[in-house]
Amino acid sequence: MTTVSTLVAQNRSGATESVQVELLGTHPHRIACTRESGIRTEFEAGNFFRCLSLFREELEKEGLLLCCQGARLDITLSGMQAQMSDGLYAYTFDPRNRTVNQTEVYILDPAPCSEVGTLEEQRQAIYALHGLPEPKDQR
């Protein structure tokens, strides 16, 4: 099942780093992420989207955003979709009229860095999509 995607991580001032994300397997879902420095870290979760989120969390601690479709601010997963695709595909949505499109994106495809955000920004966009208030003191 080995699939490798080469992506870019970028900080807010525009400096970039090349990273590789490799799908290792399912049950449990695992990915390996190799940084430009050669450091390789593995992440395990219930689906590949969550594995990718764990990697993004690590990058964000260093001020880096991963420029991939799975980090766009206008994507969402349905439960069935996450189950059927192992979390590798997500739907796009229009934040202006709060409608989910039937257009799917592969989460490990590159995306323009201008279209991605942090996990927190992505979470806020999902709450806004569904018209939900921000939960108080969620952490």
C-alpha cells in the first residue's frame, strides 16, 4: 500500500521545507513523515486524515503549515466518507453560502499555501459551515 507524497511546509514569512508523507497501512492507519532534515516520524490514528492532523500539529509547533489539500480551510469529511476512503478524501465546501460540494479532493495532493490554515482555523471553518457556536473552554 506504500504511497508517497512530496509536499511543502511553509512558515508565515514564506520560508519552505520539503516533506514526504508515506502511507504505511491501515488497521491501524499509519503514516510516516520525513522532514527535509531526514528526521522521520510515524503517526497512527483511526484514519489517514487524523494521522495527517497529528503531523500538522507537530509542524504547527514550529510555525509551519503543510500545503496540502487536507489542510485547506474549505474541506470537510463526512463520517461515511472517512470510513469508505480511510480518510484520504474530503469534500470541498463554499464558506459563503455554507454548502458542501460533491467535489472530492485527495488530502495528500499539494495545495496553494495561501489556501491552507492551522488545525484551529480549520476547526473554526467547520463550526461556521454548520452554523454552530464556538464551544466555550473546549480544551
